[in-house]
Amino acid sequence: MSSLSRESNVIYVGRKPPMNYALGIITSFTGSNAKEVTLKARGQAITTAIDAVEIARHRFMKELSVGKITIGTEGMPPREGEGRARMVSTIEITLRRE
């Protein structure tokens, strides 16, 4: 599997409501017939990613399971006026279709 086709099954979670990302998960599985989809989020978007996964799994696609969860920390460049880089939590949730 090439990295290009794998990258199409990655959803970056931001500031939209969780339902938008839940629909993105469903679309990724049904549209491209993918076996797995990965959600990536950092900072405050982590809660949105978890909500989206739970909405997709419990309301729409009961055959989905959580394959792998990876957590970490990423250095972000300092905001204007801040002296040093800040650390932000990250999460990757991989969903599989059973």
C-alpha cells in the first residue's frame, strides 16, 4: 500500500463539531472502501476526536473497532510575545472495520 493512498484515510481534527468528523469517518469507510481510517488531533481537538469516534461507532457503524491509539507530545513554535516553544499533546486513533 503506498503512502499516498494511506494518507487519504487520515482525518485531521480541528475546531469543527464532532459530528462533522464522524461523517468524515463514515464517508472514508464507505466511499473508498478503506479497511482503516486514522484520526489525528492535538491539544483541545483531542476531545473532539474522541467524541467523533464514539459517535461513528455507536450511532452509525457498529462494526467499527478501535485498532490502535497513539499518544504523544509535539513542540509548537512560541506564540508572539512568548519566549519558548510550548508542548502540545497529540493523539492518533486508528479505526478498523470488522
